[in-house]
Amino acid sequence: MSNTHTLTWRKSSYSDGGDGNCIEIAAGIPALVPVRDSKSPDGPVFLFSPAAWAPFLTAVKRGVLPPG
């Protein structure tokens, strides 16, 4: 992905802002879920397929993984 600065990013609704472990996701790219560390907006962007992203969200919602 060449220019992620043009994406509209939103912070995880599971982020409480207390421990600094926050992720942001962006919408608008067909068949991809861009994810980045909110503390490092110019850092790497990880791209997931919706099929790979869905189990992660399910695990966080169930408390199997700590929220990002």
C-alpha cells in the first residue's frame, strides 16, 4: 500500500487509553483491513483480509486476547 496517510483512521472501541496499547483501523479498501499502532501513525501498516481479521475481533470480544 503506497499511501496510508490518505486513509481515515479510527481508534479501537476497546481502547481505554490507559495503557497505551491502542490500534487503529481504516475502512475503504476493498478486501483489506489496514491496521496500525496508534502511537506510531507513521510506522508500519499491517494489512489483513476480512477472513483473517474476524477471528481476531471475536477473540478480543470474548476476552481470549487482551484488547488492542
